Amino acid sequence: MANSNLTSAKKAKNDEFYTQYHDIEKEVAAYLEFNPDVFRDKTILLPCDDPEWSNFTKFFAQNFEKFGLKKLISTSYAVESKKYKTAYQPTLFETESPEFDAEKTRVNGKIFELTRDKTGDKKIDIEDLEWRYLEGDGDFRSAEIKKLRDEADIIVTNPPFSLFREFLAWILKADKQFLIIGNMGAVIYKEIFPLIKDNRLWLGVTRNGTGSMWFRIGDGMPIKTGQKTDTSGVRYQTVGNTAWFTNIDHGRRHQSIPLMTQADVIKFGTKKPFDKYENYNAIDVPLVKYIPSDYDGVMGVPISFLGKYNPEQFEIIWQASGNSYANMPKELLKIVNFIPNVPGAEGAGQGVGVVGGKKVYSRILIKRKDKKGDRK
């Protein structure tokens, strides 16, 4: 059901999912543990946000001094530019401000900035945020927001699901560090997978592929299956296969996956030898825990492997998913000895691995780097 909710969100541009504070706190803590100075003297941009009630804004504003930030910038998207806007009402924070404009509040985005102790209480936190209306509606593709992107060092947000590819390309074009939320299925996109293969992008620390990540949704959003309401009437939507995507290093990337020998995998797990693909020179490994420690050839593993991927332990060759073979570099085609037009792989899924005449669900093709270190 969670996956169907995500699909519906994409089709309807139902993208107003707001991340909960504890999910942000849990993810960011892992980067700070690996590098306590990861945010020090950095300008952080939170685009596609609603700063007045965004947990991203609240989290980084409250930790401004602790993280040693240089500047925090958060922008919102104008209500008239959103699909769901019937329940919109400006907050007291906005209406009681001298900056308030009854027309601009609906057609202009807003920008919040934090750089100094405005209140004079000798600390910099959420009370010191200063705001104004943007010239435009706050669309991240506008020249106004691109300028803010270029100023920032790190971009953090939960972008609209329907615009994930475009948003990531927008970040990478400016060569920025980032921490964003997206659908786990994006790892096999032709624009994204080569970045993962080349270690220019990887998954974050916390992943919620079972639908356990709940997002707050706006009051104007339609009521759907897979929602819940708290005691104060705030609604939440669960979205399956969500994951953090980043190019900021963290400790999980350097933890090796514990492996068993082929004999032990067969004895305690599969109860049979590994199947071989009919169109790739590789074996099919159905679960990450079944990756054998003593097989040095190419293996096809589930995409969940990327959540445990250690680039010092494994090399990513390519993927066996859809028509991915069409984009595979020639030198890699030779490594995996791909055979096109194998029975069972007809149609749009021709590039998937085939076992016993049947397609195998999306796989990542890998090889071990360490041939001895963690064998049992």
C-alpha cells in the first residue's frame, strides 16, 4: 500500500510531504559522528520548504551554533503555485509582521535567513530568523533560487517526489554537497545509477523501505489509505521505499558486510547452489546476507545492497534492470558477457537478469575487491 501511495503522489503531483524532526535528527547525527565539523562554517540551503513549520528549518536553526554554521537559508513555494491550496491561511507569525502583504502571501515564496543574534539574547537560534518575500514564487528552477543554490555549500531538503531527477540534476550542476530524500527505486534511473557506480552519490544512513517513514501532509491534501491523524488533528502519510541520498561521507559506507562462504550459504540459507543468469556471466544472489565470501566473479544482488555498500569491499559493475544494458559501456559488456534477446527477457525488461527463462527482479552487478580479508 505504501508503494501505491508513492505512485499516486507522482501522478497527481501530490508532493507536499513534510519530514518529521526525529527522522532528520537521526540521519544528521550519523554524519556528525563521522565528522563533527561536517557543517562548520558552511552555508546550508533548504529549498522547497515551508520555513514557518518545516522541521528542516527548525532543526538547523536550533542547532546553528552547535554545528558551527555560517548561514542558514530556507525558502518556500508560493501557495498559488501548489496543487493543493484551498486550506491555506497565513500564520500569525507572518500576519503580525510589518513585512506582511495580503497579496504576496499567496503568490510569492518566502525566504528565511539566519546569520546573527537578532534578539540580543547572546545566542543564535530559531528566534533570530529574518524573513521577507521572494520576488518570485520560490520555484527551485528560477534564477532567484539558483542564485541561492550557488551561494550555498550544502543543500538539504525533501524535494517533490515527482521532480526528484530534475532536482538532483539541479544540485549536481552546481557541484554542491547534498542530503535529500527520494524513492529508493531512483537508484536504477539511468541518470542516477552511473553516479552511484562512480561513488559520486550514495545512500544515507537511515533507510525506510518498509513504509515506516511517516511524513506530515498539508490540510488541503486529499484523504487516502495509509494516513493517520494525531491527537491534535495533524495528518501523516506513509510513503514506502523512501531513502536518503547524499554525497556527504558517513561511517556506514566504510563498514564491511559480514559474509559466509558459498558452502555455508547453501547449508544455512539457500539450500541449493547459486543460479546462473542466462544472459549475464554472473550468479544470482537473492539476499544481501547470501553474498558469498569466496566467489570472485560477477554477482547480481538486490538493490537493497546499496544500503550496505562499502566501496572498499565491493566494486559496482553495472545493473541488470530494464534496458540498462543499452547504456552499459562496451568494456563492461565484455566483463559480464551480456547476451541480448534471451528468451524470458523480451520487451521493456530485456536487460534484466534471466534465470530459468524468467526475469529476476532488479539486480546490481558487483564484484568483490577484497579477495581474502573477510573470508571465513
